[in-house]
Amino acid sequence: MRLLLVEDEKKLAAFIKKGLEKKCGHAVDVIHDGEEGLIYGGAVDYDLIILDIMLPRRSGLSVLRELRRKGLKTPILLLTAKTT
């Protein structure tokens, strides 16, 4: 599977990427801000997008809304460090 990980915390992104690639055999592209996440998410045919909610330049929820508005049907998993 080809995955897009949009996560601004670089250490966390590297940890997730390593696990998904080495343990699961997936190809993972990593982006660190919402604006680039929107560009990549709409331009590349991913099997899954893993999207942090709190991102620089554009929130993950904003990215999600825009991708869905454009008709993207790719499954999107939201990540958050929020407690509520």
C-alpha cells in the first residue's frame, strides 16, 4: 500500500514511517504541513492518508474538508494529541 503521512512532529513522523515501512511493508510519503498535505493528497493516488489534526499552515480538518470537497474518496485516518 502507498500511504501519505501528514505529521509536523518530525520524530513522531519518522517513528510512524519506520513502523509502517519495516514492519508492514508499506510505502510511506511524509509531509510536515497542511498546505503540502493538501497538494500531495490531491495529486497522488494514495491507498490511505494519515493526517494530524494540528498542523502548521493549514489544519488537518481543513485539509480533510478540502480533499472531500474535491471528491477524494481515499480513506483518511485522523491523528490527534488532544484529550477531547
